[in-house]
Amino acid sequence: MESRVSQAPSRTVVVLAAGEGKRMKSATPKVLQPMLGRTLLGHVLAAAAAAEAGRTIVVVGHKAEQVEAHLAEIEPGAVPVLQAEQNGTGHAVRIALEAAPDAAGTVVVLNGDVPLLRPETVEALVAAHEQSGAGATVLAAEVADPSGLGRIVRDANGHLERIVEERDASPQERALREINAGIYAFDLGLLREALGKLSTDNDQGEEYLTDVFGLLASVGHQVAVHVAGDFRETLGANDKLELALLRVLLRDRVNSAWLRAGVSILDPQTTWIDVTVELEADAVIDQNSQLQGATRVGAGAVVGPDTTLVDTVVGAGATVLRAHSVGAEIGPEATVGPYSYLRPGTTLGRKAKIGGFVEAKNAELGDGAKVPHLSYVGDARIGAKANIGAGTIFANYDGVAKNRTTVGEAAFVGSDSVLMAPVEIGPGAYVAAGSAVTKDVPPGHLGVARGQQRNIPGWVERKRSGTASADAAARASRGEGSDSGHSGGGDPAAEGDTARD
């Protein structure tokens, strides 16, 4: 049967996000604290979308400019309303509704610090409220420790009588374990009328939104309770410890969902996946890995162990081992790592390779291209099947501007070379090992840019007399044995003197 939520003619969502959150002890407002890809406010707005409201109002207060800027990024259609003085939740909702004088129907009110709230729960709350015809419905939950939370007080028949804040509760009421989750659905007309009757006669001297339930019940309007299926959805975060505990709960929820979707997570307790990440079935995520932002991992790809991916695309069948990647695209069957760093703008074609201790930035590797060892590749385009020898540096910065290097298809750059941009190594060209290349190397040519080797006889004996090196050299000159060693020379441009994979 189709949900009533999708049929509603008019709804308004109000999110309360004005509080300072002093116990966080942070320069960042509480509702902007991050948690697995979204802020607390972002998670609440994502859940609120299930209400399919025509208007969303966010009440801001503490560091309103920061909250409004964030809101413009994640939910530009939402309307921020300033609560300059925090005089309670009832006061906040009244200010919000004053900004929407034409609103009618149902209003859904949510606290901005309940990041585990599911869209399905919001949908169920709204549907239950509208189907019952209640003037107000509160989301409740049964918890083992209700300390610090408002309590649901029921009458002898089990109906909602009122909601009481803990500091205003009697000892008997404090013993109750059914708590107010701070999430409500109201008939908007009745809510407007009740808000005008709120009093500040309580321990905090504030207008409590929860008092609306008692006011409506006292004049005969139905008030209702909708119990959440999982109490953890109603948990808020008042300090960094509670925030960390909620993060663990969300991690477990996310990982469980991906495991059931066919993704292999080898150690769920050390794997952290943002809610914004996309994974395909048969992807493998090994231990101690973090997948963040807009990261996507294809089928059969292996990520980790000890890997962090931020806004990175990993193609099907690729392997990323002990690497850190930000804003990169790793093609199908490509390999990265171990101990490599991919920076924004780096792209790897099919079966391309970034090996151990390689850093790449704004670099494009064609299909089958390889940078296997100990290299820096910045602002470069490397053609298909090209090979970059160990210890190669793409020197992209001249002290004023960044310049680009191009290495052609199937080119071969020798170990310990420096390519000083802007420079182009043509298709099929070779660069001799140890070269500092400042000029283009045409296709098929061998580029050599280094001094001729010369050996100076007797230098160690004269300059390093008395050292172990001098002793070893003396024994060798007398024809005595040594542990190991060889001597030799050769043409610096010899074909084999280039690079190794």
C-alpha cells in the first residue's frame, strides 16, 4: 500500500539548530560536527527529506553565519531563521513559523543533533500522525538510561498525558524509561494556537515545545506517541565522547548494510565508510581503511589494508594497497601502492601502475603505463605502456609557475632521471638513467643528459687513509680476497643503461 507521506498536500519541516553545544568544547558549532561524510545537521536533513515537505526551515543561532553557509552548500532550498536569543524550543518553533505565515497542514519538528535518525522513521512518524488525526505526535523510545532526557508520562489507560523535562520531573517521573526523542509532528493550526499560550514557569525559564502536548490534551485534542523501532536512532550528542559513540554506531550500520549488499569488509571494526560512498558487489575492503566523500569502488576491486580514499574512483578489478588518495581516478585493473600518495587530478588508465613510494599530482597515466618505484610525477601525461624508472622526478615547478611534461606511448625513462618541465619525451623514445632532461627527446631517440664518467686512481688511499674503505681497496690491489665487489665501466649511452621495472 502506498505511504500516506507521498500523498500529503502540505507539509513544513522545522529543524532546531540554534544551540551552542557548550559541552562539545569546540570552535565548531555542535550541529556542524562531522560524522562519516555529513555534519550532524546534514544527517538530520537527509532523514527529514522523507517527510516530502514543501518548505524546510532551519532555526540558527550560535555562529549563525557558519551554519547558514553550510546550509547553502548542502540544502540551498532550506530557509534559515535566526533565533538571536535562545529562549527555548517553543520560542524557536514560534519564530520559525512566523517566517512561514502561509504554511498549513503538518509541521515536522526535529532536533539538529540526532544523526542516526532514519528516513523510514520520519516517514512512519508522519504517516501515523496524519492517519490518527492527532493534534500532536511525539517520537519516543525506551532506553536503559534516561538520564538528562525528557520523559513520556502516560495516563492509566496508556495514553500520553504530558512530556516532562528531567529537571522539572518528580522522582516517580524520573524513574520512567520512555523518553522524548525531540522529534514531533503537529497539526500546524493547533500548534500556532498553542505556542501563543506557552509559559516560562519552569526550572530553565524557557518556552518548552513539549508543553504544547499538555495544552492540547487539556482542551480535548488527541495527542499521540509513536515509538521508534530502534532507540539508537533517537540518541543525540552533547560532547565529543557521545559524538564518538554515535560515530561507532553509524559505522556499524553502514558496514552492515554494505556486507548485506555483497561487499566484503574483512574487518568491520577498523573500516570507516562515509554514508556518501558508493560500492559495488564483490568489492573487497581490507582492514584499517577509510573511504570518504564521493569515493566509488567498482566490482572486484581490492582496497587496503591501511588505505585512505577521499573523493576517489576505483575501477573494477583494481588494487589499492597501503595508499592515500585524494581526488584521483584509478582505472580498471590498475594497481596502486604500497605507500603511495595520489593527489587531485591523477588518473590511471586500465592496468596502469603506481608502485611503492610514488607521489602523483595532476598526472595522467595511459593504459598499461607504469611508475613502479620511488618517484614524483607532477603535472604530467604518460602515454600507454610507457615505463618510468625508479627514482624519477618530474620537476614541474620552476619557482614561478607549474609546467607540464609529456611522455609518449611506450617510452622508457631511465632510473634516477629528472624531467625538467616543460619537456616532451616522444613515443618510443628512451632516456638514459641518471639524466637531467631539459630538451625534448624526439620519437625513437635515446636522450642522454649527464656527464661522462671518469675514475680517479688512488683517490681513496690519498683522501681516506686509515678507513675501512682504504683497507679494502689496499687488499684488493694486492690481489687479496674481499667480501664482494666489482669494477667496470661502459658507454653511458649503452642500450641497457636505462631503467629497470
